[in-house]
Amino acid sequence: MTGLEILLLILVLVGVLAAATIVRAIAPFIVNAVVGLLVLFLTSAVFGLPIAVTPLVLVIVALGGVVGAGAVILLALLGVAFVP
């Protein structure tokens, strides 16, 4: 192996380890966002609660997860916000 090949191999290895670390750190947030969106969808579908799905609602639920979905549902129930 030449020096260039060894350098490329080391760079690829560092890149793979960095990507694995990032995915491992972000995975809980992705799961939380998906569960929050699922809770929002099931609340709307099962209980018939009319929630206006706007980009703001999606951002709140995606960032807040289940807690964000609960806040959106509570505000919709109280008629404060997110009511169509």
C-alpha cells in the first residue's frame, strides 16, 4: 500500500466513525419525533379531534415529540390555538 492509500483508508475510517456517532446521538430525537407525530395522528383519527396541521404544528411536534403533541392537543382542546 502506498502512503496515499493508507491516508484515504484512515480518512474513510474516521468518516464512518463520525457518521456512526452522529446517528447514535440523533436517533433518540428521531424516534421521539416519530412517536409524537403518531400520537398527533392517532388523536385526530381515533378521537376525531380537529387539529389544524400547519407547518408550525409539525415543527412543534417534531421538536417536542410526545410533549409537543400533548401541548398541541391541549391547546386545540381548549380552543386556544391549532383549531381549524
